[in-house]
Amino acid sequence: MEISLTHYLVIGAVMFVSGVVCMATKRNGIAVLMGVELVLNGANVNFVAFARHTNLGLDGQIISLFVIVL
């Protein structure tokens, strides 16, 4: 079975939604920052997946590196 773009997008969406839920429900500052990190990592998964499965080249990886530095 080949892993397609849809699989990566589902993983990214699950990470994004779990991060948003974590940010909305937690009161602890560390937990909120963990939720922010999940949101950013979910977006990074989508950037890298689109770069791999489309003709964007390295643009997705470069944007992902900028988000990691953030």
C-alpha cells in the first residue's frame, strides 16, 4: 500500500486539531505552548507533504524550517 498525500493531510489535520483543543482547554502555560507546538507541527507536515507530492520543489521544506525556527 502506497502512502498518498491524503494520508499526510489527515495526520497533519489530526495534529492541528489536537493542538487547538489543547490550547483551548488547558490553563497551564506549558500545556498551551505544547498545543501551539502541535499546531505548528501539523502545518509543517502539510508543507512537506505538498512539497513532496506536487512540483513545489524545496519550498515546503524551506517554509517548514522557518516555522521550526519560529
